[in-house]
Amino acid sequence: MTAVSTAAPPTARPGSLLSDIAAVWTRETMTIVRDPFSLVFSLLQPLVFLALFAPLLSGVAGAGLAGGSTLQWFLPGVVVMITMFGTSMTGSNLQFEIMTGAFERILATPLSRAALMVGRALKELTPLVVQAAVIVLVAWPFGFRLYPAHIALGLVVLGVFGVGIGALSYALAIAARKSEWIFWAVQQTLLFPLLILSGMMLPLENGPAWMQLASRLNPLTYVVEAERALFAGTFADPAILYGALAAALTCAVGLGVGVRAIRGSTL
Amino acid sequence: MIHTEALRRSFGSGAQLVEAVRGIDLDVEEGELVALLGPNGAGKSTTLRMLTSLLPPTSGTARVAGVDVRAEPAEVRRRIGYIGQKDGAGHNYRVRDELRMQGRFYGLDRRTAAARGERLLADLDLAGLARRKVSTLSGGQRRRLDIALGLIHAPGLLFLDEPSTGMDPQNRANLWEHIARLRRERGTTIVLTTHYLEEADAEAERVIIIDHGRIIADDTPAALKANLAGDRITLTVPASDVAPTRAVAERVGSELRQHPHGGDVELSFRVQAGPARLPAVLGDLAATGVEVRAATLRQPTLDDVFLSLTGRSLREGADAR
């Protein structure tokens, strides 16, 4: 118990949550920085989706599409979709690092537990900003009306939601650390019902009552509706408030579950 | 530097309850090099993980580097370094990037992290590998990188969990060289676990033997061997001379075992200060008229210590991972 002060390294300072998040994010994005080609591919995917799906949708012009162009309706859905794809895979890189040992090494650092998840989720969200910009710019000449301020707010809401999904994915990776396939089984089993029941790809207004009820219980539905309102160029729609609320709630639940999972991960 | 009282950890509950650590009282002073030695499953790693705040204790207290592990786990982590059993560096990252980011994780500013990273790369013979992806490194190179990662924030207290497992002799010698230098240059306190007997014997100044979650011995390797095992003299004599041999030898030590060897008999005795006693014993036997066919002296190992404490050999479990 003598000379305890020597144990504290002189240059280390107590990290704030933000600097912890920045540090984790910087490490994670190193994989993109050192291998930028992966980003090019991730850009193509939503474009292909948009190009192959949007023309079909104009043929299914139902109640949900009334009054707006197909693109204006569909594009926010694609942005939400790529967010879900990206952030729900947050845990897959983590699983690899749990296996090799890097996870334990990082757990032994003073980094805040929440920062571990937020930093990783933000890394998955980083290409999203570029992807969204590219999609929007490509759609512009085809009659998509551009509202940059609204889209920016939309991305913030989506970011908060994405951090929550990322944290849940992180927790799932820890829970499934002993058998890798369970992560993918659960991720795939949950992802598609969530996407379809949010009305993201096809409007649910013409669907059966049980589907409409299920979609009301799906937080993603509110986020999708908020994004649609914002991409349509309004701040006045209450759907935006509900969407922001759903995003904040998802984020809080995700981080809560994630921190618990991390605490239990060394058992 | 470390002070624990009745530190316990159990896993599971009911019939599945496993008491991994059952009440450890431990004090480590600044600058010590302590090896926790014991068979696999003895509770070494669990103890280490509680001391590094990675695992909350079921009961008991531990103060590490002046901080309570339960009350302020993050502060404990800030003050210590930890090098685990597996690869610390992410396989998909580059060597230099990982080192610098590790510095940032400990709150170092960008410049300090970069400067220390370069220094450690040079110190650990990793300079030529700075731009390599971790997955392309050899096992020994990865281990050196792990050590660099554990040292980036210059901790005053360093924990190493089975640092030499799976290393070839050359890399093991390298590891110990680095540990010796850390102590010489910075006075770092070092606590490590190992199940290699020779290593604990040769390198640690203090060996704590753990078995079934408890400390069963705690001393310098020399004192452990002298007090708990002693030297062993084995004499081979004709079967007819067993009684007089025993009479002579029991004056200096206690008989351990006796078994036939061809027409002769092998008698083993445990003695203190064996090298000094052996000539006298042989002289006495010659004077008594006993014809000694062979005489060997074996100095004890830590395995003999473990054997005399538990009745089991450490080696039996050593490779059963």
C-alpha cells in the first residue's frame, strides 16, 4: 500500500465519455481507413436496391403512396434499411475479437462500457452518411426533392436509433460468444420481420389487421414514419416526435442491455 | 500495492456451484515479482481477473494500486496493465495503429501515444512490423505486441496471465528479459500466473502456490524447497545391508521410500543441506561395512514442494487443458 501515487501514470487523464467514444470510433474506423475499397462496395448495395425496387413500387401505387412520388416515399426506407443492416452487424466484428482476445484486452482498459458500444455502432453508422448522400444525389435528377436540413435531422434520429440497435447487436455477440452461428441465426430471424413490419419496403396500409397491429408495436415503424415526414420536407408532423422518441427509447434500452452484457461477459 | 482480505469467487449456484477462489488473503509490496503457481483450475486466473477488476468478487475485499476493485473498477484499470492469455491485438488492425489506439484508450494524448508507441516498437523488436496487419504476425511477434500494448501507459503494476504458455524457449527467454528490464528501469510491480514450474523457480522472487482456490504456500522458491521438500539422497545397497543403511541415514534425514532394484534395494531419504551431508553419510556407511552400489543426490523442485503439500504432482495436470 506504499507510494500509491507511482501506480498512476503521470500523463494519463480521466477520459470523458465523449473522448472514450471518439477513441473507440477511431480504432474501429481504422479498418475502413486502411482498406477503403470496402466502402466502395457498401455504396453500391443501396443503389442497386433503389434501382431494382423503386420501378416496381410505382406499379403498386396503393394508399400509402398517394400524394407523393415513389422515390420520395421509398428513399427514406432504403436509408433506414442500410442503417439496420449496418448496425445490426456491429456484433459480428466483436465476436471475432472476443474469440481472438482483443475484446478482453480492451475491457481491461479504463474505457467506459457505454463508449465501447457507442463507438462501435458509430463506426457502422459512418459509411451511412456517405451512402445516404450518394443515394440522395443519385435520386435527385429523377424527381426526388431535396431538403438538406430535414435529411440532416433525419440522419441524427436514425443515428440515435442505430446506436441502440448496435448496442443490442453487441450484447447478442457477447451472449452468443460460445457459438458463433447463434449470432447470425438470431440477427437474421429478427431483422427481416422488423424491416417488413415497419412498412419500410412495402406500405402496410393495405395489409391485414394483425400486421398493422404488429407494426404499431414495432419501434422501427415510428422511425420510418419520422424519416418519411422529414424527407418530404416538413418539421411539423408529429410523426417526427414519435420517431425521435422511439429512437431514444431504443437507444436507452440497447445501452442498458449492452452494459449488462459487458459486465457479465467476463464470467 | 495489493491487499486482499478473504477474497472469494464462486460460479453457478445450487448443485452446480463451483467455488473457484475460496478466501485469498494476499499482500504484494511495490516492486515485487510474484508468481501465482498452481494446476489448471486452481483459481489463479480467477484471482487475477478479480484483481484486475474484470470479475467482481463474490465476497471479500481487494485494494489494488490503492483503489478498491469493487468501488472503483475503472480507476483500478487506469492504474494497472493487464496482459491476458490470448492475443490482445485485433487481427484486422495494423501493429502501429493498435499501439497508438491503446494509448488513447488510457487517456494519453495523440502525441504521447505516438511517441510511446514508437519507443515500444523499438524496445520489443517490432519496428519493422509497424505497418503489418496483426493477423500476419508469428506467435512470438504477437506476444511481443501484447506486451507492448500492456505497457503503453507505463503502469506501475502489471498483471500477466500465463504469459509464456505456448512460447518457444527463445521467446520465453525474451519475455523474461523484458520483465527484468521493466523492474530494473521502472521498478514495476509484476504479478503473473504460470503452471511452468521451472519458470516460477528461476524467475520469481516470490512464489504463491494456489490449489483448490486457496493459497497453500507463499515464500521464495529457495525457502519453499528447503522448508517443504528438502534434498533427496537415494542409496542403492545390497538387500542384506538395508537395516544398517537405514540406521545411518536416519541420523540425518527421514526415509521417504524403499524399493527393490535387481538384487539390491533403493532407499530414499529426505535431508536438509544434502550436498554437505552426502559425503559424511557415505563415510559412515563405509565404516559400518555397507557396500554402497550407487548414491545420488537430487535437489528439490517446486513440484516436490507441491507434492509434499498436496500429495499430487503439478505435472500430471500441466498439459490437461
